[in-house]
Amino acid sequence: MGDCVRSPHPQGPVPTAHAAETIAPEVIAMPFSKAKAADAELGLDTFGDVSVGPDGELLHHAEVIRNVIEQGILADEVGVTVFGIGEHHRADYAISNPAVVLAAIASRTKNIKLTSSVTVLSADDPVRVWEKYATLNAISHGRAEVIVGKGSFSDTFPLFGLNLEDYDRLFSEKIDLWSLLLKESPITWSGTSRAPITETSVFPRTENGLRSWMAASGNPNSVMRAARYGIPLMLAAIAGDPKQFKSFVDLYHTANARFGHGHLPMGVHAPGFVARTDDEAHDIFMKHWIDASRAHAHNLIGRPVDVESINEERYFTEVREGSLFVGSPDTVATKIASLIEHLGLNRFVLKYTEGAVPHDALMDCIRLYGTEVMPRVRAILQETPE
């Protein structure tokens, strides 16, 4: 069964960003060639946003879930590398259990990697999460992944009897346990968020391990935590220019060197939408982005947003200079390629819906992403000088 894996808590708290400054820049210099850039994985993800039907009325949650399964199948057919589903517990998102929906997609696909994006680890039992995704990994013949995070919406925590004031403590303890589960060895762990575990194994076993990523948005300590545990990092671009993540990228590589992990994969998740032309993309997507962003403004943890600032002007600013990847295949491909090159990413994932975008438009977006955006991104990156 292997040696017992013990909790690293006795080593002390997660180091701050300043702790990484002792690593010389040459230690973290990351070779970045056009071949590596062109090999970056290109994915799609969704939160199961409740969309509108042909009559303009919101669809039933059940129909949205069935539509997401069809979207995942199409993504596999057009060659998308990764398909992710996020967990939420709100009326405007239909999917609260991504693992079940991903299992349905796994049974009807062959190549695409299937991931949560994200699993709200703070509000779940890491052992249960492991069991679900290890099972998905078996169903999908090793294609399952998990992105774990703290969660963005405040309404998740009272639903499960948790206090939002414990937000940081819950994640700190549970990511500690999660890191041990990934080793697939007997575990000894104790904390305040669940009963202790003593030299206990968790099943099912995977055949070749279960890849996990850690989500982060604007906190350098989250970047350091991912590095400490040796977990690949997924940066969520929510607003503003995602190229500003460069300092986080450098910090992550520095911290990985300090902890002896070498270079671990990094990715960015960002919202967007693809249509035949820029104008068509904006006509379909902008209204839904504005409506959804306004609806979410009061429930985001730690990020109060002025609802009045979410308007058409803000939308086009985010498209031109910020985190929205919206437009024609050429427009979106150029922006993705530029970000991959600038940050040295191993993966880029487009959240291809925001709000009540109709299912047919989402299917067209997926088709364009796989057949036109992805080849153009790779062509641009292959042309990038060494």
C-alpha cells in the first residue's frame, strides 16, 4: 500500500510571496520555444448557464444539462483538447454536480480531457471529491482532471451549513487533505473541518494518477500555495488584462524552484464567445454578458462590483484590453495566441458562455473554436520567432 503520507501542516504556514524572492532569476528561466507554444492545450468550459429557448424563455435546468452534454460531445468531435464544467449552487446555473455530467460526456466521447472547473473544495469533503473523480477517471479511461478552488459565490456556504467567515481556513485545511489524496497512499490527517483520518486508504485507485489543478485569481498567496503542494496552477481571468498575470507566472515558477518541483503546467481560464464576425459575436453575446455580470455583482466573495459600471462601454473595454475573448475566429485566435506567448502557458480554456446565450449559438461557437480558432492559434504560435 506504500508509506503513510502525513499532513505537511507541521512545516508551518504557506509562505508569502516575499519568500520566493531568494531564488535567482536564472533558476526559473523557462525555455519557451514556438514548438512549446504551439503545443499548448486549448479547451472550453461552461458553468451550465441557464440559456433561453427559441421562444425567448429560460430553459428548464434538465434541458440545460442535456444541452451541455451535447456541447461536450461536439467539443470532442471538433478536436477540442479539454472540456470543463464548473460547480455552482444557484438558479442561473444548472449544474451542481459536474462529475455526473462529465461521466455522461465520457461515455460518448473518446479523446477529450474532462475536468471540473472548478470544484468548490471549501464546501465539500475532499474524500468524496476524490471518490467521484477517481470513478470518472475509470469511466473515461484516464481522461478525468479536477480543478479545485475556494469558490466565488457567497451563497454556496450557508447551503452546506458553513460559515463564510471560515472561507480561508476551510480551503487551507481541505487542500492539505486533497494533496495527500492525490498521492494514493494511506493517509494520516487531522484538522477542524472534518473527522481525522489515520493510516487510511481511499478508493477507487486510479490506473495512472488523477491530475489536479488549483484555481487562483488575484491572490499571490494562492499562487504560493499551489507551488508548495506541487499542483498545476489555473489562473482565472475575470476582469482586466490577463497579461498582468505575468508577475504571478514568475512567482509560481520561482516558488516551484524553491520547493523542488521543477516546471509545472500553468493555464488561464477566461470568458469569451466566437461567431463568424466580430459584429455577430457582440450582437449575440454582449447583452447576456451584461445581464449576467450585473446579476452576480452582489454575490461575489471579496470582489464588490458597482452594478452601474457594468455596461456597454465596460464590455468593449474588456474585449479590447481585458479578459473577454469575443469576436470572429481571427480576432479570438490572435488574442489567445498573444496571451499564450506572453505568459508561456501550457493551457488556455475559454468559458464559452456567459448568461442566457441560446444553445444553438453555443454549438456554433464550439464548432468555430475547434475548426477555426484552434488551428489559427497554432499557426500563429508556430510562426513566432524563437
